[in-house]
Amino acid sequence: MGSIESRIETLKKKHNALILAHFYEDGDIQDIADHIGDSLFLAQQGQQSEAPVVLLAGVVFMAESVKILSPNKTVLAPDMNAGCSLVQHSPYEKYLEWRKQHPNGIAVTYINSSAEVKSISDVICTSSNAEKIIASIPEDRPILFGPDKNLGRYLAKKFGREMVLWQGACEVHVLFSARKLYELKLEHPDAPVIAHPECDEAVLQYADVIGSTSRLLQEVKDNPAKTFIVATEHGILHQMQKARPDATLIQAPAEGSCACNNCPYMKLNTLEKIEKALESLEPSVSVPDDIRAKAQVSLDRMMDITAGRPVTWPDRFEG
């Protein structure tokens, strides 16, 4: 039979499949992936690959994004229950109603959203390219930002622009405790605090570096510090430790004594589920054609801005 890793490799070759894994997956999943990265990088790899089958070990909205950008590929999600609190807290009908209240605004929607919500957005962003996206929007246009209020607030403050914020939040990142982080900083005064912008503002005020998962990983690679305090999901520490085996990595503490600042949705994926998905080519992600076509406009606009290509903005939302 061989190991599960070798069986997955055999199935991958059989189907000419590409395996993508998010930084928040467990280390054993990251280690069998062809590419590991944040949501922007995974979307780019899924779109650029010639592989007819793409398995995305992350959460379902990430697999949906690959399917929207590459409708002819078979896109697998090992566990269709791997959701996201931001998706759950931005249901389409309510998001549409909010969108209609500001028809002249440009709706910037975080990639942590459903395909339906992407279809009524003007542009998608990730934490890696959000600053570039905001900088591209004309100063005279109002900005709607959803569904993550913390990322939106961070961007509004950085750019000095007013934004209408959807009141959603990542259930993992809001659990970091500012009080405990302050105490941890006193214990490790030389340790840089690196934080994801989905964290609460009270936590971000203690951060030396704020950025996407890929940006935080780069900081650990480049910064000669020997200890880092990391305010994001625990899975990223696997790649950080591989990059800097000499460094001590401390995940920022949550309120209470639980380890609940680990994403429960990411952790639904397992090697066994990946093997099963590659055996059966199920479950595969599907997006209705009408929704996919509209959502692709907002994702394509994101890709164009990220690549430095000019874009045009709609005059208003027609609903």
C-alpha cells in the first residue's frame, strides 16, 4: 500500500492534478502540496496552471475562486464543510441590500466571501494586495469595504479615506487578546510582534509589522531577530519554522485558555480526505454560469490591478 503521502503522489500523477495548500493548513498537508501560499497566490497558481485538476486544501471560497477563474478545470475541495465565518456573516441577500444603499460607491470585497457576493462586487482584494487595490480607486469615489471590518478599518486609517464598512470579522483573528499580548511583549521585549490585519485594532497597536500571511513569513525570513510573536493562525508557523529553524516562534495568546485561534475550518482537511478526493474526483466545486461570469469581472479586475494593468470602474451599481 505504501504511505498515504506516496498514494497521494500516485493519484496526483494519474490525474495530472495540482495540489494547493493554504498556510493555515496542518504541516503534513503543506508538505505534500505543489504550492503553499496565501489566498492571492493560490488563486494565481490555480489560474496559471495547465493541470486539468486542481485540489485546493484550504476553505471552500478559495476553491470557488479558482473555479471562477478557470471554469473548465475540475476543482476539488477535500471537505465542503470547510467554510469561513466571514462568508457566513455576509449572506448574499443582506450584502446586496447594503450594496444597493450605496449605488455610486465602489464595492471592494475581501476574497473571504461567497461567489454570489463576489458577483455583486466591483473588485476583490486579499490582504496581500488590498493596499494596491485601495490606492487604485479614484479619490472622488466612495468606497464600500466588506466583509472584514478590521481589515477595512486598517486600510481606511492607512489611506486616510472614509469607507463604509460591512460589520463582519474573522472568528479566529478577533480572539487574540490585546491584554495578554501586552504582557507577552513585556516578557520578550526584543521580539517583534507581527500581525495579520484581520486582528482587532487593539491588537494591531502592539504590532511592529502588519501584513498578509506571506508578508509575515517574509518578515521572519528577513529579520535577524531570534524570537517572534505571531498574531495569526497557527498553521503559518510551520513554514516560518522551516525558513528559520534557529528562531523561537510564539503565537500571540487568545483570551481565556483555549487554542481557539486555530481555524477550525482549515483543520477539517486531512491527508485521508485529500486521498479520497483524488480517488473519486469529488467533491468538486461548481459555480452557476451566471454567477461565475459576474464574479469573474471582480476577480479579473483584482488580477489586473495586482499586475499593474489599467482598469475601468463602473459609474454606478445597477443591481
